[in-house]
Amino acid sequence: MKISVVIFVIIFFFISAPQLSYSQQEKGTHNFKIIGKDKLSNVKGFNGEIAVEYDQNSHDHLFISIFKNNHKIGTKTEFRYSDETFELLKASDYLVEKKLIVDGIHTIYNEKGSVENELLFKDELLQQETRFYADGKKQSLSSGDGKILNGEFKAWYPNGQLSYSGAYKNNLKDGEFQLLDKSGIIISKGVYQDGKLISGEAVIQDIVYVNPEKPAQYIGGDKALDNYLKMESSDIKGVKKKSSDFVRIVNLGLNIDKDGSIKKLEILSEESPSDQEIIKSVFKKLPGFSPALVENVPVNSQLYLSLVLTNKGLQTKSQLAVNPIIQSGDSFNNPVYSLVEVMPEFPGGEKALLGYLIRTVKYPVEAMENGFQGKVFVSYIVENDGSISHINVQRGVQPSLDAEAIRVVKGMPRWIPGRQNGKTVRVSYTVPINFVLEYSR
């Protein structure tokens, strides 16, 4: 992960800022001297201050801190500097010229001024990340570049007790792993080599998995789920009142417990209050699932379902005999459908789509620093040739997260196009892209 570009954007706005203080710091044993303004404020487009200081533990490093408009520190970043004099007004130039390199600790503070994250960089590349609870205790430590785990990994309970520890090599467990309870008693211990358990027992972190090895599944399979949905929803008064041409695609997120029960239901698509009540009433009585598995151990997981609501009730897409629903179109001969006989598919299916999102999404530093998170819903059209067009944010969270979601969708490979009556057609599609600050691997 690189943050120099982001730092450059921030510093770029400071070039015309008025002087807040002008204390030429002593060079001391450093290879360079800080001259001119060491703190700037009243910058257009930025509420706060920026300051520079020597790193007293290194002869060629300095710190740049950004303060919020309440004068509390927001971030503090360690840079390596390779010139004789440093002037804060010229920081953007130094970044472009590669004289100023992110190298060391990048610290992110919460609103109360406590450390929220510490990211360790070496030559602009992320090496390790440490997350903290609100009270300052460590929450997790992960080694790697943010996408692939390499090295030590640890997690702690809020009381400060270690809960999980081990080491990874290219995202695979390698070495001894332990899972402990809140009092420090070992629950499970095992030794892994290249991701395979070679002695002891499986050690599985107690978190909510969004991409488990084996996803949770309704007992009896999709057809049994479809039968249950239709049986429970067809007689609901609100369903019976719907017109014969009413069709809605309903996107749901289910938090499935390790015992298979539904812990939480989240309606991800925009639904009317009456339709929300229909969905909630059906799922309130829904029997359990076979839980998700990681190394054959039941785990908590997040399961996403895409259903269809009609005047006959809730049904799964795969079991619905559909008539095409034209949503819009450039012309009568080139309509956009909401639902077709064969829906478009990401190359490799839904699991491949999830893998693409996990690999491609880069958490914006601005959003990370300010604690922004949530689901961005992006709609688009899968064209006849599988290309993606008409990309729009249907429900956003924050500008930088929304922009990142659009970037990710724009970069998708061609889909397998939808088909109706044996012909490829244009189909509208919506995907939720989830930005979560909690480490959930």
C-alpha cells in the first residue's frame, strides 16, 4: 500500500497558506535542516493545521502531523528525507521528486486523541498494521502489504488478553497457532505448514467470515429454501395486494451464527416499509442453516441472498419462471432488463466476484483516517457484449469510498451477458461494496 499520493494531495493545498509559526529548528545531528514555516493553517479546502518536526531517533527522518479543526491531532507520518534543507511549503515538490518518502510509522488518531491505527511502512510499502480499541489497548496486529498476510498475526480481547496468534506465509498459515479464551486458557493449538494442519487441532479465529471456505447453506438446499419462502409469503396480505406485474429484486445480508441460526438480517436493497415488513416476517420464522465452515470448523459468517418479490411471494431467482421486466432503454430495440431467463454472471461466478472485490478494493486513506465505513451500492448495466456501462452510486457512504467503489466497478472484466429468448440482452445490476475497518480475515 502506498500513501505518498494521498499525502501529496493533502500537502498540495498548503502551498499558498499563511505562516502560522516561523521557528527555524536546529539541525542537530540530522543530515538536513528544517527552514521556514514549520506549521501551516487556514488552508483552503482543509480544516486544520499541518506541522513538521525532526525525528529524534533518525538522522535522515522527519515527522509530518495533521491536526483537525479542534486542534487535536489526526495523523502523524514518518518520512525519510534526502536533501540538505526541508521547507514545508515545498513538501509536495519533494514528494514528486522522491526526496520525501513514507518510511516508518503512520499513526491515525481517533476523535478523542487516542491511537486508532499504526501502519508501518518501508520505502512506501506497508509492512505491518496494528489496530487499537478505543481505550488504547491493542486489538490486532497483522503483517503484510494489506492484501497478503506475511509474518506475525495477533488479536486481543478488549480486556487485553491475547485471543489468537500465529504467523502467515503468502496468506497461508505457517507455524504454531493458538486460540485462547478471555482468561488466557488455550482453547486450541495446532502447527501448520503451507496452510495445512500437520499436528494438533485446527485453530480458527472467532470472527465473522465474509468469504469462508464453505459458505452457510439452507438445510435442504436452494430448492427447499425456495419452497419455504413461497409457502410463508404467498398468503401475506401485503403480497396478495400487489399487481400481477409487480417484481422487485431484493438483496439481503444474513449474519449466520456458528450453530446455523440467523443472528441478524439486513435488507440491503431499497424497499418500502411494507415490503420490509413482509421480508422480516418471512425470515423471522426461517429454520436454521448449515453453518459456514473453515477447516471443517463451524464459524460465524455473512451470507448474501438475492431474491425476487412478486404478487406470488418471495422466491429465489433460480426457481423463478420469469418474464422479462424492462426497466429502461435507449430505444425500443435496445431495452434494459431487470430480470431475464439467464442473468449476467461475473466470470467464475459469485465467489469469483467476491474474490475480485477483496483483491481490488483499496481503502482510501482519507476515509480510514476519519473512520468512515459502510456499504456502497453501485448500479450498472451489463451490456450485450458483457461490458459494463452506466455506472452510478445508488446509495453512498462518503465521497472517497463512493469514488473507490466506482473505480473498482469500472475495472471489472467483461461479464458473461444475460440472455432472453436465446439472445444476449442488456441487464441492470447492483452490487454492494462493503468497506469495513475491522480486520476480518
